[in-house]
Amino acid sequence: MPLRSIPRPSRAIIGAALAALIVVGSFSICSAQTRKDIIQPGEELVYKVKYGFIKLGTIVIQTGAIASDGTVSAHMHFWTADIPFIHAKTNVTDQFYSNDLTLHTFEEHSQNGDEKTDKYTTYDRATKTLIYADEKESNVVKHDMEPYDDALGVLFNMRAWSGAVGHKYRFLIHTKGGVKPVTVSFTNQFSDEEVPALDDKIVRTHILEGMTEAGGSAPLGADGSFTAYVSDDDAAVPIRIEMSIAIGSITISLDRIKRTGWAAEK
């Protein structure tokens, strides 16, 4: 689809959507299935983002070290391709409690065109207290908050629980319109997928089907379905994610990977 055929409002939606894609906050509810230990310090995943046949940008996900207090750091970087009307970039630094993959600290710096935003949160799960700050306000304290995740935490949880075949887990997204559900079904379906990061090697993947029900208040206009293809092994590497947005869909495909000892098999 030529870029000129995309209506100007749609271009704005896509630009905002991509910037928002990696900073959505959510709670997670999981049943007692076996969790995979997918955290590997030093892992780096590089994804290409496309809207139809149009390359929109790049996402890099890096896993840091596990600290002495049991937290693990992670970084996510996104920037748009050099195409007209879409200029966005986002850097996120997270710190998770490694034993349950819930969020301890969150820091985000985003730019969409001329608009810049900065957000910071710190969560104390012992007191269930959240401290929030952005470019407009600081030290906003919220009490009685349940443990939660951002989008990177949700991705980690989808990987960790990918062996829960036949089960559904629910994530509650925080939007301006309130808390909305995202349901992920860990299906009993599998697919052989070509992986660009492995020179188009065929890899067996587990298919995860999801539905976002956040309505018009959701970033991305993501009021629709998404499908994730995760390698069917202990690493549970996301190979491809297809997600619906307000107009059309976005595809995120694994382009490069650095992970020690990962030998994906068909």
C-alpha cells in the first residue's frame, strides 16, 4: 500500500500508535501453570515493525542483569523509519521483580513529532504504593495498588506462561478511560514459521490469540485481535506478533537475536 494512499488522520494514528505500543500498563492474572524461566541477562531481540508492506520502524528489547534484591532490568527502544509524516521514538527502562515478573520501576521518554513526554513510576509491593511523575506533575502517590506490568512485562509473561496450552489469562490495561481487559488464549495450535533472524530457518511456534477490549480510549486504537507466534521451546522467543489497530494492522517480526544457547528447532 503506497504511503500516499493512507489518509492523513490515519498516519497520525499510526505514529501515535507505535509510540504508545511499548508503554501500555496492565495488571496480569495468571493461574497456577508451570512458568518457564525465560529471563536471560544479555538477551537482545530486534524487531521490524510494518504496516502492510510499509516499514514503520524498529523495536529493540534488551534484558539486563538480575540484581541482588531479585529484580531484573530491561530496556525497550523504538524509533520510526525515515518516512514522511511518522516521526516517533520511545525509550523505556523497566525493573521487574524476577520471581513474578511484576513491575517495580518504570521510566519512559517519548517523542512523537514535536511532542515530548516523560513518565516515571515506582511501585512498592510490600505497601502496595505507587509513586508517579511526568513532565506536568511529580510525586503523585496512589495507595492500595495491586501488582502490575507494562507492555514489556506482559510480553515476558506471555513467554513465561506459553506452556499453558488450553488456558486463558487476562491482563487489565490502564487507559485514560479506566481499566480495560485484554484476554490471551494459549491455544493448542502450532505453526512452522520462517524466521528472518535465523536466515529464514523454519521454527515451530506456539500460537497465542488475544483480544484487546479497550475501546476508543486505548492507545493505538487497539480495539481488536492480536496473534503472537512464540517459539515452542524453553526460551519462548516471540517470532512474530500481528495486532489490529484502528485502521488495518501492524506486524512485528523478529529480525535479529542475541541469546546464549538458543538453538531453535522445527
